[in-house]
Amino acid sequence: MTVECRSSHLLAVYARRDVPFVSGHGCYLIDETGRSFLDFGSGIGVNALGYGHPAIEAAVARALGSGLVHTSNLYRTAAGEALAEHLSAASFAEAVFFCNSGTEATEAAIKFARRTRGGRARTDIVAARGSFHGRTTGALALTDRPAWAEPFAPLLPGARFIDLGDREPLAAIDPERTAALIVEPVQGEGGVVPVDASVLAALRQWCDETGVLLVFDEVQCGLGRTGTLFAYQQTGVTPDILLLAKPLAGGLPMGAVLVNERVAAAIRPGDHASTFGGGPLVSAVALAVLNTIDQPAFLAQVGERGRVVANRLQDLVRTRPRVRTIRGRGLMWGVVVEGDAGNIVTRAYEAGLLLLTARRDVVRLLPPLVISADDLERGLALLREVV
Ligand SMILES: *Cc1c(COP(=O)(O)O)cnc(C)c1O
């Protein structure tokens, strides 16, 4: 039986497909009519381990067995400390702050950067054209979507945008007014755009010369998505602050802000807080996710699968006139098409394949990182049929 899912009492901020999913297994979702869908969207980059992954189920069961879903940040949390330790050991970070979403990670980074930069004058934040950093009034100010921002102006003041394609993107920026520069090493919502390592290196150099903090938003491209634990590790450029969220806690809400020694030294008790941030349940699940992803064999397999995707998509560029170009790293790909990518996503849905868009003309692929070679080929064949 199909139940209409108009959800009339949910605030109408989302356009949703009609038929709800009732279960998931591996890389497949089952809807209430019994149809199964191969998921190349991972719940927008969240379900890196797919559905029903044993490591996540075991971590949830163990954490619930202790009775501690939440204790508050008035007390120490062993799982949160272990998670911070793992993230620090695996990165440049000296310390980690936990929150509950990517947007909150952006907001925390704004405050941490301002605090670290001291004086009240150095408050501007510079973001890149094509950026996405979240939807609250701070994060949205740093997101390059004027149509989303305009109805809600004024947003956070002091947001400036640079074009990373410019020869000297920072020429007009006054570092003495600036706290931080925020960039996604691979832009997600902006169309799956990997930023050249040479461009990131130039930003790093400018930040080193001026004292402005370099923030990498790896909410979408981090945690194994590009074939290394962090996307920055493929660029030779290290940020001062790194943002994580989407896949971090296996579908439970969690964000993290990783900071280097300089930032950690500037932050004082009371500077920021989150009631739910880093609680026992989400931290235990995130630790299980991280232990699964941060394995050489796991990451090597993401790279391997990514090369298959690149090859198959190159075929599309050669054989399908509507496909203009492809961009991506690891298992994060954009297929730039002529016309509306949404039509392709709808046709794929009808054929049993879940895809995403990014802007109007990009079909975005974010399959679960655990996808098998067979499922990957199957999804790529379906994609081929619908473009
Ligand atoms: C999704 C996303 C965010 C916002 O995360 P939410 O959890 O939706 O608040 C921020 N930055 C990037 C790069 C994202 O992809």
C-alpha cells in the first residue's frame, strides 16, 4: 500500500519525493512499495558506511547498553576524548571541539578565528565563489548563493568573497580587517569543484604572511570521501582549522572543529559551548566510523573505486553530447551536463538509482564509501542509461 507522504505539518522548506523509505541495507534503500534503490547520494554524503553497517550497529547497541545517551559537557566523556585523540593523531590538530552539524562547525570556526586574531578590528571572513558553509546567518553569509541569503539580510557583516580562478584572488582583501579565510578543498554544493593544490598553497602563503587563519571546510569532502582521510592531505597544504560533519557519526548529528596549537592556545573556557556536542552516544558511534574509515586498506579501496568512476564518466564525456565535463576526487564526482541536472536525477530515481544535483547543471555522485565493485558498476550503468 502506498501512503501519500505530503507531510502537511512539516514546514515546507524541502521539496521531497513522495514515497518514504522504510529500510536500508548496504548501499540499497527500500521504499514502502517494496522497490529498492541503489544509493549514490548517501543521504547527501552522510552514509559513508551505507545502511546497517555492523560497526555502527554495534557501537549504538554498546552505547545504549550503558544507558548514557547524554551527560552534558559539565562532565568528562570517555568516548569524546578518545574521538578527539584519534582525530588529532590523524591530523595536524592540537584540539577538537564537537558540535552537531556542519553549519555549527562553521559558526564555531568564525568565533575561534576571531578570538585567535585578537583585536576587535580583525573580524572579516573571506570565502570563495561557489562556496557552501551552511544555512544559519553566519554560515549563510559565507555561502555564495545570493538568492538564499537576500530574503534574510542583514546576515553576518564582514563576509567577503574571492574568486579562486583569479590570478591574485586576495588583492582586494585587507588582512588587518580579516580573521579567517574559509575554503572547501573540494567544493560540494557549488558543483563538485576540486581546488588546485597550487591555489591552496598560495592561500596558505598569504595566511602565513598576514596571520589570517586558514579554515578548510571538509564537511562534505573529508573523512575518506576523496580517498585519503582528509582531502587536505592530497594537497600538501595544512589549514589552521578543519571542519567535519556529514559522515562523522554514521548518520547521527555531529560536527567537529579541529584546531592547531595557535588556535587552541587562544581559546578560553566559556568562549563557546554546545549542550549536545560530543555526547557519549554520538562520540562512540563516530569513533566506530573513524576506526572503520581510517584504515589504509579502506582508503585504498575508495581510491580504487574512484578510478573506476573516473573511467566510466570519461566514457560518458566521449559518447554523450549532453555531458560536458566531469570533476572529482575519490568517490565524490560531478557530471556537468547541458541543461537541467534535475531531470537526470528524476529519471535515475525512476530507474532505481539515487543521485544528487549540485547547482543547476551538475549531477553529483556521493556513493557510500563501502560500495562493492559490482554495485558501483551497476549504478554507473544506470547513470549511463539515463543521460
Ligand atoms: C552540508 C555542508 C555544510 C552544512 O552542514 P549541515 O550539517 O547541513 O549544517 C557545510 N559545509 C559543507 C561543505 C557542506 O557540504
